[in-house]
Amino acid sequence: MKRGKRYAEAAKTVDRSVLYDAPAAISLVKQNASAKFDETIEAHIRTGCDGRHADQQIRGAVVLPHGTGKTVRILVFAKGPKADEAQAAGADYVGAEELIPKIQNEGWLDFDVVVATPDMMGVVGRLGRVLGPKGLMPNPKAGTVTMDVTKAINDIKAGKVEYRLDKTNIIHVPVGKASFAEEQLADNFQTLVDAIIKARPSTVKGAYLKSVTLASTMGPGVKLNVAKLMS
């Protein structure tokens, strides 16, 4: 993959033979986020889990203390009083069956998170082929299938992020923007790491966190000292 001149210059500042502690890594990633837009800073966590086994799946959500820096558009599937509650709580879109053709046939996907009340999951299930691959299916573990739509919406707006294994057993989660203060990024990152350590499946043998890398949207990755994170 061909990289630009800016990336090559930034990559020179990262010593590939060093495992950085979190404050140094965050400082370096922020320094290298020099694009013309406010880059997102992401954590990439390679685990020792085998996601092919149901008892080694990791999926959950955590509210980052300083949010993600991103405005999140929320779609809520609900009816009656729960639909009214979702509107009042600040959901961007609220609906039921009538949204199915709009999403399925017209390809409407102007939302970042989907919340549903349990009674609507039969309806939402029909959208599995569209929402599933995009990671948009509501899930009880992530708190997005719930009767408490107000809490779900408030948490998401406050900076709730979902974490889950991808097919290669890596977790990718945003921890903020390059414009955040280093202390804010450190708080967010530590909150995420603590949640993932707590979510360790009991069946995982050997090293649980194999490697942790922080990177901005356009910048090079910086590897962290996992032993220090776990202590």
C-alpha cells in the first residue's frame, strides 16, 4: 500500500522497536495527526481470543468519560409511548415497520446507531442482512435492545462506544479526536482498556491482550506496552 509523504515523515518519529507507555503513545499519535481535518484516534487491540467459539466472543459497550468528539445520529425502532419517549430523549429518527422498505430498498442509512425495544426485534430482524454487516444490529449486550430508550439515547449521546471482536480477533474502537487534550484521550483510553480487561472470557488460554496499537486516521500506529496496561 503506497503511503503519502506526510505519512512517511510521521512514521520516522515512531520507533518500531519500542513499546511505548500510554502517555507517550498518545502524545506521539496526537503530534502525527496533521491532516486538514480533526482526525479520529483509534485503539486497535489484538486479543488471544478465538471468536469462532461462542464462549470466547467479546462484545459490550462503555461510556467514554470525554465522549468521542463525534455527533452520533440515532435511529430508534419503537411504537406508541416508547416512540414518544425516544423523540423526547433526542433520537434523530424514530419509526417502526414503515422504515423497512426505506432501508432495504432505498438504501437509507443516515444513522450511526440503532436502538430497538425488545418487541420490535422481529421487525428489525428483517433488516439483518443490511444492518448486520455494517455492525448496526441492535444487541442486548451493547445496551441497544432495551425498554429504557431514554437511558440508551443519553448514554450514546454522552460518548458510549461499542467494542467487539472482528473476524481476525481484533477490537477497533475510537477513543477521541486529535483535538482532545492528552489527559482526555488518556482517560478515554484507560476506561476502554479497563472494560475490555473486565470482559475477558474465562475460557481464553495464554495471553489475553497480545498487542495494543494507537493510531490517528491518517497517521502511523504506535505500539503500547501491554504489560503496563494490564498491571
